[in-house]
Amino acid sequence: IHEGIDSTILILRHRLKADESRPGIEVIKNYGNLPLINCYSGQLNQVFMNLLANAIDALEESNLEKSFEEIEANLNQIEITTSLTADEKTVIILIADNGLGIPEEVRQRFFENLFTTKAVGKGTGLGLSIARQIIVDKHEGNLSFNSVVGQGTKFVIEIPIPSTDS
């Protein structure tokens, strides 16, 4: 899991770097002690890619009306936390940003196929739909989110650890 997240961050590093319009996006990793699990790693990496790219998009959008100094005063952050549930039967992966948050009127449609809040030509409306499919259908887990407008969004990935009983 951690290798997949790290390789995804590496692929997206060009979007995390500072440029003339904003400071860099800080990625905070709070990795718990996770066992190796049998999973569809390529597909799971696609989920990480979709969620992290969306977090970067949300932060970029939240910066549009702000000066470099305003952004610097409240740095853009993506926080990734991994842990096990108390019974050690489920891996929990939290991916949170401190962007704009998701308005109430679009939350119920967020995982719909072809639904996007992005400008024309920016999003396909497939990323979150595919992410949910991979987590729910392929891994028998759950993908949900919590969001507060003006404070950010936290995606919660829950992946059950396959039983080793025969």
C-alpha cells in the first residue's frame, strides 16, 4: 500500500512543486504499520492517482483568487494517513486536502459515472466512479468522503484484509 502511494506521489511530484503563482503543496504522510495484503495493486494505484490528482486540482482551484502571500499563510496540504482497524481486519487509508471542500448540492452525485465539477476539457467524470468500482467491486471495500466547504475534503478508503483461513 505504502509503495503504491509513494510511487503515485512520485509521478505527481511535478504538480506538487512550487511555481511562480504558488508555494509547493506539502504532502504529509502518516503511515501506520500495515501488513502486506493481496490486492490488485495496479488498480489500487489508479485509485491513489485519481484521489491525489483530484486533491491537487481542488487546491489549485482554491488558490485562484489568492495571492502568493495568502497561500503561503495557509499552505496547501495533502495529508495521507494509513492504519488498521482495531480488529486488524481492515486497512484504512485517508487522503485529505485543505482545499475548497465539496458543496452539498454535488455530494450525492460525486461518484456518478461521467459527473464532473471541473471545467470543460479538464475532467472526464470517470475518476471517482472508477475509484469506487475498484475499491467496492474488486476489493470488497468501501470508498467514502467527508467534506466541509471552505476547509477541505477527506476521502476514506477501507480495504478488508483477506482472511488466511482455508
